[in-house]
Amino acid sequence: MATGETGFDDVTFDLVSVQYHALKAGHDYGQYVRDADNAGRQDIADFFRKVMEEDSARAKQCHEFLKQLSGSSESGPAVS
């Protein structure tokens, strides 16, 4: 199993990274929705809502994968 500089296996790090970025983007999209709503652009606000939902689903899927890995030898601190 390959390990990155974090001391955790690459797959776990990758999932945490994707989850973080999806959640962070979801937070930012809330402002984008408000901006589009304030501009009277419901079509664009709806687009941002859809993107936010997709990122939320992506974060949830990462969470499920991380739960699966946490109970296996495929995840966790690297053993020297």
C-alpha cells in the first residue's frame, strides 16, 4: 500500500481531500445562490443549487467509503 507524506494511505488521503473540497465548495455555493437570487437570475440560482447538491452527494459518498475503510486494514496510519 502506497503512503503519502501524511503517513496515511493514499486512498484515505484522497477521499478526505475530495470530501473536504466538496464540503468547502458547498459552503461557498450558498453565497453564489444568494447572489444569483439577488440578481433575479433564478436559472443560475437553480444551477448553483444543483451543483451544491452534487457536491453534497459526493461528500456523503466519500464519508461512506471512509467508514468502510476505517474498519479494515486498508486504511489508517502507515506501518513502517
